[in-house]
Amino acid sequence: MATGHTDPHRRARILAATLDLIVEEGVAGVSHRKIAARAQVPLGSMTYHFSGIDDLLREAFTGHADHFVALFEQHLGEASTADEAREAVTDLIHTLSEGPGRDLVLTQELYTLAARHEPYRVLCRTWMRRSRELLEQHFSARTARQLDALIEGLTLHRALDDAPPDRELTREAVARITGAAP
């Protein structure tokens, strides 16, 4: 691993270390010193690459949101019919809720920041708009908005419930929102 200014992966390591630290300690536990130690970079690299902790957090959470949009693209991209799109949404909900708890923690930390600070609300609104645009390739704008909320809600409920709803319930909820007979 390169350690000088020519290290092309330093910025990416800092961002990854930031997300790892948020998962372990929450946003409140994040500091330049802790991130630098975790990323194995000199402390000065933090201010070289980022103007401050908010700049770093926004960029790290933007990467997290991009990851979710990529999952939406992956699941919805192959669908060519409404039924295939409904099944893709069902698969997406189950993938997100059965995936690593890391994603759930990061998302909730981002939502907490967004509840208090406008720049993070903007980031969340951008993420939601991008997700809805992908859904709108298969459904009306109103339906896409409802589906986006359903995806968020069912993902959270399935991830936290000790007896999560099964695929059939998810499929039925998607069908109801999209106007298909359950």
C-alpha cells in the first residue's frame, strides 16, 4: 500500500473508514483522528482531502446513497413488463432487508442527520428522486412515490422484526400499490 501523496486510493480509504466508523460508533463517534487511524493515513490527509467533517460525512453518505441507487438499477434494469417490475421490487425489498445490517445502520444515521441538517435533507431528497426515477420507468410517478415509501418501510420492518413478513406479503403489498389484483 502506498503511503505518500501519490497514494491514489487514500481518499477512497478515508471514505470507507468513515462509513465503517459510523456503523460502529454512530455519527457522534466520528472524528478526523479516528478516521485517519482506521484508514491508515496521516491525520493531515483529512484536511487535505476534505474541508471539514461535514464535507467528509456528506461525501461518504453520498457514496452510500449511490450504492442503493445501484441496487435499484440492478433489480429494475432487467424488467421489461409490469409483472417483472413488480417482482423486481419484491426482490429489492428482500435483498435490502436481508442484506448486511451495515446498510440499515448507515441509512438510519443519514436519516437522523437529515432530520436536523438541511444539506443531508438535500442528499436524501436527491437519493429519493433518483430511486423514484428508476421506478417511474415501470410505473406512474404517483405509484413510484408510493413504492419508494413501501420499499423503505418494508425494508426497515423486515430487518428489525423477529418474524419478518414473508415474500408473499411483500408481493401482495407491491401488487396493491401498483394496481394489480393481489
